Amino acid sequence: MDFRQHWTTLAGLIMSALLTVGFLSSGIPKLMDAEVPAIEFAIWGYPKWMQYFVGIAEVLGALAIWHRYTMRWGFLMLAVVV
């Protein structure tokens, strides 16, 4: 493995890890029906099921980006949610 390929792989892993941490820390409170996301969704006028839908999409997308075969779908799911 040459120098450039090594750093490209490492950068991809770091970015995937940061995205995973960010989306898991955002999705899990929505699934646990934490107070802040519940209030925010109510203020924005979204139904309660939308909070759970977004939380599930964030968690599944964050986990899907780690598997080679589901990576594209994971990034697509996260892009739609954002």
C-alpha cells in the first residue's frame, strides 16, 4: 500500500467514525423520546411518528455506512434525513 492510499483509507475511516458518532448521538435521543427532540418536533409541527422515523433513519444510516454492501444506502438515507 503506498503512502497516498494509506492516508486516503485512514481519512475515510475517520470521517465514517465522526459521522457515526454524530448521527448516533442525534438519533438515539429521538428513539428514546427525550424531552428536547420531542419539544422541537412539536414546535415545528411534525407528528410524533416523524420523530421516531428520523431517529430510526439516523441510527440505521450511521450503522450502514460501515458495511461495504450497505454503504451507499446508508449515505443515501442520511442525506435524505438531513
